[in-house]
Amino acid sequence: MKYAKPWLSTDEQLDQLAARGLRVSDRSKALDYLKRIGYYRLSGYWFAFRERSGPCCPLDQPRPTKPQSKGETIALDSFRPGASFQNAVDLYVFDKQLRLLVLDALERVEIALRVDVSHTLGQLDAFAYLDGGLFHTGFSQVLNKDSGVTRHHEWLGKHAQLIGRSKEDFVNHNKAKYGLPLAIWVACEVWDFGTLSTLYGGMRESEQDAISAKYGVGNGRTFATWLRSLNYLRNVCAHHSRLWNRNIVDQPKLPAAADMPWVAPFENNTHTRARCYLLICMLRHLLQVVNPTSSWPERMKAHLQTFPNLNHVGLNRLGMGAAEGWDASW
């Protein structure tokens, strides 16, 4: 399909938004935001302000050209009454601070899990990550039909890349003094969250359960899904992507509410299970073990309470999965 959208100056971009009904109270300030943040990035935030097609769509709105399935709505070009450019900026700033707070917690969790995994496997062998016999068979023996190698072999390839491109002094020191491979308690320091979570997912049930039990999660396979979801969350935040109402593709499994009472509001709610607030609650749970005196829960609660007032466009914290009364559990 030929791309037909023309290049627009920032003035033209703002004129187009105003023509579509987005209120601009301070043109100079709005132009500054467009120049510094960009139309396309901000559009991810004002997208939620746009009118939707459907039975209640006003007659003077343009009809969508895409076929609709039953119950589906399509965003129109025009904005809901009262929506403003500043609303989008406020939501953008809220989301930015949300990502920074999430990354703060993820860093602490990631470092603690490096210790957990390297210490648990290191007790078996200093180079345990090389020995497929120390992992479950689905990870170490079953061949990927596309690559023709096991997931363990794929993991080792990623691990080798991380070691090979590392410029850390401790890596160079260990290479010079002891050669390769590096002991697991050294090697783990170059792993990213994805490498760490993948290796944990390949561990035997006994070792998985020993680690997950530290965090009050009795089933290590459930905990493996937590780490996969948190890795997805980390990637969203690290790439400065929109988070607040993002659909979480890699959703975690949850223990029963009888074992972990805070999960009760999420158990039978498909919407809240697919939003970031669940993962934020998971981070709060993990930090109670990693750093029980941390002020992070209070700082996160205080930030969530600053969610912009967007009632006039039908938006609130439920868009991020936090139902009414969410703060009672904090």
C-alpha cells in the first residue's frame, strides 16, 4: 500500500489537531512540546481521547472504511468534547514518571534474582549453566523446530554474546586470570533480565521451587511466568514506550487468593489481568522480600494518586487496571 500521508510542519500538525477538536489553550507551549517530544509519540496519549464509531456515533462523524466485527469500535479522527492538548501532555508526564518508578523496582528485583539463580546453580557446579543435565529436559534436550537446537543452546549463544561484548573490568580480570568459561557467580553480572528469566525458566522444578518459595510463591513454574511478564515490563520501560494502558501480552499466572490475598481483585477480571497495575502489585510483593524497608510502595502509591483528571474524556486509573478502591491494599 502506498504511503499517502504528507509531511507536516509543527504548526500544521497543531492546526490539524485543533481542526479535529483537540483544544489548544497555549499554542506556543504546545508547539514546544511537539518539537521536543514529537507528534507521533504524543499521539499514543491523545489516541484515547478520540471519538469511537458505533451505534452512538454522531451522524456528522465520518464513517470508518474498515469493516467492523460485532461490538468493535474504531477510533475516528475527531476528539471527544473537552479533550485538550494539555491533557495528553499531563498523561505523557504521568506515564514517564510511572516508567521510572517501575525501573527503580525492577533493578532491585533483577539484582536479587541474579544472586538467587547463581547461588542456587553454583552450589551444584561453578559452571552449572553449561551442563544441560542440570536443567529440565524441555529446555536442554527438546530441539526447536525452527532453529534445530535446544533452548539451552540458544541461551548459551546469547550468554556468549553478552560475555564477548562486555567491557567490564571484572570480566577482563577473570578472563585474564582464569580464562573462560566464567564461574556462574561472575557470569551472572552481565545477564540482562531476559537472559536471567529464560535461564530460570529452564531450571529443574526443585531449584525453581527453592527460589520462588523465598518470595512466597509456592510453584516455581508460576514464578517463571512472573519473571517473563516482568521482563516484558522492563522492555517497555527501557524503550520509553507507553505503559499506563498497554495491553500486557505475556500475562503472568497467579497463585490462588487463598495463598496470596492481594491477587483476589485480578482472579476473574480479564481486563485488570491484562494491564500494568497487576505487574506493579507483583513488584510491590517482591520488594517486600528484596527490600522490606524500601519507600518504593509509598512513592508508587503517591504517584498513582496523581493520575490526571480525565473524567471528561472517560479515562481513569481503571485503564491501567487499578479498580476503584485500589489504594486500600497499599
